[in-house]
Amino acid sequence: MAKPLYRLQRFLRRTQLFLLFLGVAYIMAGSVLLLQRASLVVTQRAATSPPLPSLPSLSSPPLVLELGMQPGRAGVYGARRIMTRGQGFQSGSMLDDRTGARWLMSRNLEIRHLRRRWFHSLMTEKDMSQVERSIPRRKVSHKGTYIGCFLDSSKERALKGSVSYDFRKMTSTMCQETCSESGYQFAGLEYGSECYCGNRVTSLRVREEECNVDCKGEKHSPCGGVGRLSVFKVEEVLPGQRRYRNVFYRGCFREPENITSAALVHLLQPNLTTQACVGACMNKEFPLALLGSKDCLCGFATPDLSLHQPADEKRCSQTNITESLVLSSTLQSFYRVYQTPVQDSRCVEKKFLPEKSSSLVALSSFPGAGNTWVRHLIELATGYYTGSYYFDGTLFNRGFKGEKDYWKSGRTICVKTHESGRSEIEMYDSVVLLVRNPYRSLMAEFNRKCAGHLGYASDQHWKSKEWPEFVSSYATWWASHVLDWLHFGRRVLVVHFEELQVALVPQLRFIVSFLNSTVTEDRLLCAESNQDGHFKRSGVRRPAFDPFTPDMRGLIDGLIRTVDQALRDSNHTGLPLEYLPR
């Protein structure tokens, strides 16, 4: 009897060890799968990166940076150097003009990997909540009236005004506040995270049980359902003030020759005032209000009324209007044009590509160069989502639905990336290369690191030792990023951030054409009208002092000259003059 029991005991012991081994193997296999993408990138870099000239010695986030100097394009060899953080900026940081433009690229794979990890480290949920609490918010208590549950679809919206998203913290109060600030009377929530605004509900009412999804940021509060909208009547907290706080004057413009083709609605009201005209256009859900001497027009920006060529302000003065009416009734009228808070709804609907794209297009930029803003513009102009090589939960929560899509799926019109290694570049068939002034890019990225996408770094951050280390590493990355894409990119369209700001429609037309997409002029003008979106930092907040030291400026100015020359050598337009005094 003892012998069978002994055998059974041995068998059970072996089984325990076997199960333990299977559990450990399962955990290790899962870890390998999660890290496969990053490991593949590092391996490919080690195998395919060519020997290129490196940067001058500079400090970087890691404690020791080792750069190997290789033969340059001008046949110059340099010595191997090691620099630590304590060395800071030295005269050797300046680029040697005698060697001409040289390719800037770090040869140390470990440092490049650490730099990527440093950049892509996202703040934890706790950090994000602390940042969001530090941003001042208006304490507005809304007591809107719940209207009911209504049908809604992408083809026929119940509320045809503005659209916003928050896939993490949407509440009925947040949605009502958004709609109230934009001058709308109704706020509707769908699927717990989508907020729609409008002045008229145009769909049928359904049973209350069909709006069965709670708000993402507020449990037990109705936030619509699948194809169902929970609608609230917004109560204005301060009538006569809140409705007009976001109205902007666009300038004085000549009346279009054909009002009908310009899609303008003519309103005649007694005792016409600016407030009355703007209010009437907002009630009819128009983003533009045109105030004349005795009439009011409402409409959208169109090719006949593009708002790109304003007239002299004297044309719209009351004295000039009176004189014109006395001299001749046939003189063409001029109107004061106001941008109302109402969102231009002609370009808010977006979707994934109906068919998988055979080519992979990158939207590449140095961090802080405005990649998110350009993605917003591309989505408005084309109506298709943009993807990302990374996953940023904050951007996904704010409406970038392509953020969660696999970057090689072919369902997005282009893919955001900040990578610049040869293997990463050669994975794409073409690239929209976005370039911005390095001084502004460095400050924008430092703000993002310290306070998130919409926050600002404090003066203590700018005075800390992290700022010099950040500049010493990221300034060289700004240059190497552009140079690598120019060198290894197959088909490159260079877009300067500053030129896009000044001439948005022409530049956006070039980008859309490069993406092999066809859009109407009305859609481009709609994108221009909605260009700010919900992803722009409010105001311009700079530190109380100049954060750039003379040594930092010497380094950055030398990199600017190198990149400018490389762009010209590649038959592209050089950097804008504002980057550096010539």
C-alpha cells in the first residue's frame, strides 16, 4: 500500500512543478509579445543604420553620451568624444562651417533608445489629474432641462451644430457648458462620450429606455446610447453676456456679387444692431454674421466670400455708408463680418477609409512642431481619420479615433510619427514633413512634458536643471529629424508650420493633393473656419525671462543654418526668414 502512495506523491510533486513552469512560460510569452514592436525597431536600427557623421559633442538626458565621428560628406574625420551632463554647452557645440552641411545622427543605439523612452513616457493617470486640477476652470452650475431621448445617425444628425468628444470624463454639465459657450440652445450626449450641440432638434423622440448608457465621467447620468441622443435644453447662466463672449470681428468685406451663390441668408430686422444680427445668425446656426447699414446676412465662408481679401475699414464706417447711400444707390455695399461661436458643421463628420490603402503615408515632425494641429486640419479637410505610430490616450479621449487603430492597418489617411531612424523611415511610401521654428518647438514640447497637451510649464520648470538638459538633447534631434527624412524619405512634401499659419487654405490644398484626396473648396474653407479645434493652448503664456542662454542660441542657430542649407540642396524651400536673422 505504501508503494502506490509514494508513486502518487511523486507524480503530484512533478505536476506542481510542471504547472509552475507553464505559468512562468505563459507570462514570459505575453511580455515578449508586448515588447515585440519596440524590440523589432531597435534590432532593425542596429542592422541597417549606415555610418553617418554625428553631431558635435553635446550633453543629453543619459549621464554619458558617446558619439563617434565618421567621415563627412566633405571628407572630414573627427575624434571620438565622451561628454557628461556636467560639461554643459561649450564652444565646441557650434557647427564647423568649414565642413558644410553634415548629416546629424547619433551612433549610440542605447542613447537613442533611452531618448525615445524619455520622450514617449506618458504621464500617469495621477499626474494627469494633478495637471488638470492645476488648470483653472470656470465654476459654472448648469440647470438645463432634460428634454428626452432622440434618434441620431451619422447621416442625419438630431443636432447639426458643433461636435466634441471626451472618452474619459464626459458629463452632462460639461456638454451643456460647451454648447452654451458656443451659443447653442440644446446639448445632446451620445454613447457616454460624444457631445452634440444645436438650436433645433430635427429627429424623432424614442423611449427613454433606449438612452441606457451612463456618462463616462458621471455614473447614473443619461448620456444617450447607440444611435440615441439624450437632449438637454441649455439654461443660460448670464443672459446677454455668455452668448456673445466668443464672437470675433473678421474685418470689412465687399458684398459678394451673387448673394445666392455665396449661400447667404438675408435678414431684415427693425432697430438692427451688431448684437441683434449676431444673435439672429447664431439662432439659425450660421458661423458668419454680416452687418450692413440696414440689413444683416448670415452664412458660411465660400469661394465667393472667402474672407481672404478684406477691404479698408473706412468702407464700413457709418459716415462712408451714409455718403454712399446719398450719392448713389447702385454702389456696392460693404459689410462688417463677425465670426460667431457656432461651429461650421460642413466638415465635422469623419470616418475611416472605406478601402484599405496600399500606400503608407507618414505625417512626421519633431515633437512640439504642431503635429496634432495638422492632424486636426487634415481630418477636417478630408473627412478621414489620421493614425498614429504611438497611442496617446489623451488625444483619443478628445476625438482622434484613429489613435487606437493599428498604424499599419491602412484605414487612416496618414500616420503620425516622430521617429527618424532609417529603418523607420523606409517603412513609409511617402511623408508630409512638418518643420517648425526650433525655438518654438522646444518650448512647446517642454510645456507638454511638464503640463500636458493644453498646459504651460511654470517658471520653476524653466529654471530647473532639466531645461538645459532638454535643450542640449532635443535641439540636435530637431536637426537630425529633418535631415534623416530628407536623406532616406522616398517621396517628401516639406510643410513649414509658420507658412501654414499664414496661408492655411493654399498650404492645406497642397497637403490634401499630396495625400491623393479630392476635396471641395467649401470643405477647405470650413477647415479654416474650425482650425483651432479643442487642442490649442489658450492664449500665449511665456516665462517671465528668456529661457535660452547665449550658448543655447549659438547651438540652435548653427543647427538652423545646417537644416536650411540641406533643404535647399534637396530642391525644397529653405527655412522661413524668421527662424534666424540673416
